[in-house]
Amino acid sequence: MRALPFHAALSAAALALLLSACAPTQVRPPSAEQTAATARTQVDYDGRFAIKYNDQNGTERNAYGNFTWHQQGDTINIELKSPLGQTLAIIESAPSSATLQLPNKPPQFAAKVDDLMRDALGFSLPVSGLRYWLEPAPAPDSKATIETDPHNGRIKQLEQDGWTVDYYEYTPENNVKRMNLSHENPPLAIRLVLDR
């Protein structure tokens, strides 16, 4: 199967970001249950993504498609695919190394996945924080601000490391179903829908 050029897929569609209603902020430290949720060593997700970012020339770009996320211990493998199923990128992040594979190109290596993705793709997924935010829980190694829903105790918004994570929908089992991530500098907006 022939892969689409990555830059063609990135500019294929516009991203409509969802806006949440304004509500009074209730800041709470992470609970013991939320912190304990980060202890899982193997996690798999399937879902859809939409990314809005500015490329190296300052031009606004959009990328969208499907993803798979496989986490085993501290190693995370992410595959990004076009809506038609062609592989756009395969990312592997480990504590001391990162690998990025693009169609019809040799693998690229770096010490940090953020630097590797930014240089090759023009944007970087916050992989180290995202592994916790998908739980949902704050990453344990930096300060976070959390807003919870007073009716059900679920996290509505989490702010950490320059990122704002808005949780829009949960499954009946309290797993994250739909979330948005945003970063101001550099500007980056990510919408994720988890199909599991």
C-alpha cells in the first residue's frame, strides 16, 4: 500500500477546536487515587487525532487521522495513520532515546522525543505528560493545577508544564473518551478521541 506524503496529510483539513463553557475554577491537589493510576505498566489506546500547529515558517497547518498507543513500562510506541489507514509516522519513546520513522525515509534518532518530532514534523506531542494525562492524572514530577466536576469528581481541566488539558467526555467506566490539549508558545492544539 502506498503511503501518502506526510506534509500532504498535514495540510489536508482544517481543525475545529471545541471550546468549553466557562465555569468557576476549583483547584485541588491530585488525589491518592489519581496518583496511583499512573502506576499501570502496560496500556493500549486506539483513537483519532486532530492537530493544529504552526510549521517552521509560521504557516498554520493541520493534521488529522488515527493513532495507536502502546505503553510497556517506560517505553511508548505511537503510530499515526491517515484517515485512509496509511502510516504517517511511527514514534518510539524510551527514557534515554527516541526513534521516529516516516514513510520511505530512514529512521531518525534523538535523546528526546520532543526534539525529534519538532525537527522532523514541525510539532511535538507531549508524550511524557500525555502518558499520565490519558489516565487521567497529573504527571508526578511537576506541579499541576486540577479542576474537578463537583457533581462526579472527574477531572475537567488539568494544567501542567505549559499545557492545558480539557476533558470533555468520559466512558461509563470513568475512562477518558474525549480530550483537548493546548499549548500557547509555540502554539499547538491537539484533539483526541479515544476508541480504546
